[in-house]
Amino acid sequence: MSLFRSACFFKTVASLADAPASVGEIAFVGRSNTGKSSAINALTGSPLAFVSKTPGRTRLINYYALGGERFFVDLPGYGYARVPEATRAPWERLLGSYLQTRAPLCGLAVVMDVRQALTELDQRMLGWFRPTGKPVHVLLTKADKLSREAAQKILRRVEAELAVLAPNASVQLFSSLKRSGLEQAAAVLLGWLDASAPRALGVALGREPNENPRQDRGWRNKSPRAKRGNQPGAKCLKV
């Protein structure tokens, strides 16, 4: 999980035209208030994603750099009724456009509250994403809220339903609070990134695949007009 532990905020975009160059990225999506931000923070070991008591706060696409032009991508939540239609529609279009057309996307992590797993909206999301042929991993979050027996029962039910809804999907129990399920989730997500990584290029340059080529060269934004704090990935750069 060392790759994830080096994660840092990179960029927020309101349009795919502003998305960064990427060789592989994993997107996190889910209904509002399912613990999506907490899951990202648990995996990276840093408070990168803002955890709010107000569901529906994420309205843009947030990129977190993992190194080597690979990213975690935090997508807007879906299905929160209190958000006005005029506000919700633009970010739902952004979400749909990203999932349909983003070539570097190598897999989708769908976050569901274990107590409300596989709602109608979740099923629609899985059915809609299925034609892409890309893998899905479901995190049944807040597993600490249930007894082990109850959580396992729900896990088995969801596994059976996913076998029909999304044959390329896997599922697990997860708790950000108890930090349980981290290693299992990391193994799945790292597998996706490794499969998309340009290994041959890294070897040719004498660099391990997980390393960031910009960091190797001491990369800096040298534009005289640029203010470091306003640049994409500014928090990743080291003086």
C-alpha cells in the first residue's frame, strides 16, 4: 500500500478538458453519505478527501496523485434528494461523461453503506457502467456498525446479486473507522494500476514503475507568472 501512502492532492476539474495526463486512474463513486471520502482517506492514510456532514458536497472531480501519472479520482456522489435539480444536473452530466469516455480509467470502486447495499440507484450505476467492460470493486463501508454475522450475511447476498448485475465486479466488507479491509481493497486496486502501468517504459528509463518521472528529474513549474500554491499538484511538489 506504499504507493497509496504517497498520495497527495493534485487538481480539481469541472470539465474533462481540464483532466490531467494519466496512464491509469481508479475512480471512487457512490451514493452520498456512504463514506466515500473516508474510504479514500483510509486507503491513503491522509485526510485528502473532505469528509462533510452535508451529503452531496463533492460536485467536481478531484484528482489525487499517486506517482507515475496515476491517480485516485473522487467523483461526485449520486442520489441525494435534497440537492436541487438545477445544482445536481451539471455534476451528474460530468460524472456520466467521465465514466463513459475517460480512457485512463482502469477500474471503478463503488462505495456502498453495508446497511443500505445495492439500492436501486447502485444497481442503475452498475448496469450503466457494465458495457465499458472495466472492473468494479464494491466497498461495503461502515461494516463496524453491524455484528460480524450480520455483515457476512449481507456480503453473501451482495455477492450473489453482483454475479448477475456485474459479473466483472468483486465485493468486500470495509470499515474506515476500524481500518478493516484496507489490505484487501489495496490489493485489488493496485492490481488494476499495475495492469495499466507502462512497465516497459519504466524499465527502459532505469526507474521502478511506481516512481514519478517528474520527481526523478527534480521537476518544477518554472513559469515566472505561476504561483506555486495555485498550480495543479502544488502540494505534491517538494522545495
